Amino acid sequence: MHKIGILGAGLISRSHAESIRSLDNAVLTAVADIREEAGQRFADEYGCAYYQDADELLKQADVEVVIIALPTFLHGKYVELCAQYGKHVLCEKPVEMTVEATQRMLDQVKEAGIIFMVGQVVRFWSGYTEIKELYESGELGQVHMAFASRCSTLPDWGNEWLLHPEKGAGAICDMHVHDVDFLRDLFGEIDSVYCLANKDHTGCWNHAMSSISFKSGEKAVAEAAFTMSDGYPFTMFFKAAGTKGTVEFTYKAGYNIGERDASTSELRLYQKNRQPVIRKLEQHDPYANQLRYFLSCVDAGEQPARVPHQENLEVIRAIAAIRESAETGEILTLTS
Ligand SMILES: NC(=O)c1ccc[n+]([C@@H]2O[C@H](COP(=O)([O-])OP(=O)(O)OC[C@H]3O[C@@H](n4cnc5c(N)ncnc54)[C@H](O)[C@@H]3O)[C@@H](O)[C@H]2O)c1
């Protein structure tokens, strides 16, 4: 039985706590949050110990695995502490705010010998997993253009850090990282990026359109927005047009990503001389899929091949270049 602690009792921590509950080889033993009332309520709801101080949880609680669901700018500090205490870590995306900080983190993880995975949950999300299978099996042929989009209203659940240019950096970092990562997973190394974006009153680029060229020759456009008008549900969309087929995936949550129960999700595949395939997708909890895989890596004592550390670094490098391109208007070639 894997004993798990969660750092942070905010929005996404609930998805993690539910995923732990759904697995029969995991138990939530502790949670930490500086907000005492929210942390204690979370601990009562999930029947685990509460710590106000995350350092104390790492020192004292009965945990082997830690899920870091803290504001992004705190990930580095707590991954370092987890590494010092020898805890395996599943860390929320974006793993860090800069390339240098990500590299430092990965070096610490390597030195400590802990199992470490970034929670790029889209790699475990029905719809995206089918798209990857279709692409890799050749059903789409040569893909000449893909489009990946992720849009919602401005987050309003009190997480001011998310809309601070250095602590969360808004949609261009927090939302874009999902699609840039999935496209990297699909098409391989990124060659160059160009970003057209709007900066709003928060000082963050909260609506971004990035053109991405891959070394393999594939091309894609990715959109990320926190600028949808009131009432617009959290929406993900992906389309890949290939020489043999076109696939389209649409997902709409109830309101924000925390409201997956009210979601609708559909995959369409169009191929020459075949009836279109239109499939409503059942959403098997992607956070549970992600955790199940991560724990299998812990059991095997192996780093996660489905979310390689090197790709985490490349994706943060791409996000940094996209932010720079939004500022300068230049096409930027990525160098490792
Ligand atoms: N994978 C996904 O689908 C997904 C969705 C949303 C958020 N995220 C990521 O998860 C992370 C958390 O996002 P969120 O929306 O849950 O944020 P949130 O603001 O809702 O929750 C963060 C929690 O951390 C607590 N906290 C802050 N500083 C702390 C400290 N020093 N010690 C202990 N607790 C502290 C806050 O009080 C808060 O309860 C971010 O990196 C975000 O990008 C991922």
C-alpha cells in the first residue's frame, strides 16, 4: 500500500485525493496547506492528518510518495525538500517557471535517486490517448497540421498567484503547457516557435496562439486562453489533419476543470471511403490513470518512460521561448 501525502489543499488537490481513493494500492495519509481552515476541512473530508507547514509533513508524516499541488512558483522548493527526505514525487505541471530552475530540479532528483514524474495529465486523458494511438498506428498518415486549444474564463477561485507574471504567468504558461507537452509527445522535438498573444490587465499573456514547428517536419498551432466570456465552460479541442485521415476531439467540462462530472467528450475520425467514426468518450478518471502509472514506476524503481524528464525540460524551454516570442514578435529556434 502506497502512503501518499498531498502538499496543497486547493482546486486540483481534490482530483488527486479522489484518484487516490479510487485505487486499491494507495492511501492518503496526510495533507498540508498554509490555510488552516481549508487544509483541516480537506483532511476531515478525506480522513487524513493535517499539517499547516508542508516541511513538517515531510519531516513527520507517514508518507512514501508526495503529490505536489502547490502554486507553480513553489514547486522547486518542495521538490528539493522531498528529494532531501527521500520521498518519491508526482509534481503538478508546469513543473517550474524557468529552464534553469527545471534543470536544477531534475539534477536534485537524479542525485537523490527518487522516482519523479510531472503531472502532464493530458498524456493519460481519453481522447488524447486515442489520438496518439491513431497517429502512431499510421491511421492518420502524414499529419500536415494540428491544432490544439484550451480555453476558459479567468480563474476566480482565489488563486491570485496564477495571474502573477512570475508566480504562475497566466494562460501562456499554465494552460499552454498541456498542449505544448502533448504535441511534443506526439511529434517529437520542437524546432521553432512563434507566438501571437494578448497581455491583459493582470500583466500576463492570457490569450496566446503559438505556431510550433517540429524537427520531424510536422507543424501545429496551439491556443491557450483565460479570456473567455462569463459562462464559457472549460474547453479542450484537438484536430490533426493527415494524408489518410482527420481526427477531431472536443471536451467541455461543466465550468472549470474541477467539474469533470458534467463534462461532454467526443472523438471524430474521418477517413477516405469509410463512414465517419463519431464516438462519445467515457472519461475514466485521467488523474487516477496518471497516479496508477506513477505508482507502477515507484514499484518498478524506474523513472517514468511515458513522461520523460528530458521532455519536461524541453517543454519548459518551449514555453520560455513562446513567452519571449510574445514579447518580441520574433520566431525563435530552440537550442538545447
Ligand atoms: N493538471 C491539471 O489539470 C491542473 C489543474 C489545475 C491546476 N494545476 C496545477 O496545480 C498546481 C496547484 O493549482 P491549484 O489550482 O490547485 O491552486 P490553488 O491555489 O487552488 O491551491 C494551492 C493551495 O496551496 C496552498 N499553499 C500555498 N502556499 C503553500 C505553502 N507554502 N505550504 C502549503 N500550502 C500552500 C494554498 O493555500 C492553496 O490551498 C499548479 O501548479 C497548477 O498549475 C493542474
